[in-house]
Amino acid sequence: MKDVKVVVVDPVGLHARPATVAVNAASKCKCKVTVSFKGRTVDMKSIMGVMSLGIPTQSEITLACDGEGEEEALNTIIETLRAQKVIA
């Protein structure tokens, strides 16, 4: 399992648009992808799961990938979220 802590910098937090970007990036991965915030962990391939966390701006979250191609998957998700200015 590979994981990394990142900070959400989108001014409104991880709301609908950036959550959709995150879910779309995660959905392309073969491995299990999760996001954790304040002790709760959800499947990052689920828009409802990600939205249920209610992640505000300047929050530290943990992205984790477990399974086939986990390192490449984590790098792809991070690059996608940084390109969209969702995380720092």
C-alpha cells in the first residue's frame, strides 16, 4: 500500500467539481483507492463517499492506493489534482 498526505488548496475545499475530477482519476485505476479525512476513510471511486467527507480548504487529507499499479495510480491522481489546483 502506498499513501501520501496532501493539503486541499481549492478555495471552496473538495466540493463537487474537484471531487468529480478526483473520482474520475481514481476510477481509471485498477487498484483500491481511498481518501481519508478526520479519521474517516472512503472509496475515492465513489462521488458520494468523497462528498460525504465535507473536506474544507486547507485540510490535510491522505490519499492511498493498494493493489496492482498502486504507485503509478497514486502519482497519476496527485498529478491530476495538482493540475486542477485542488491540492498543493
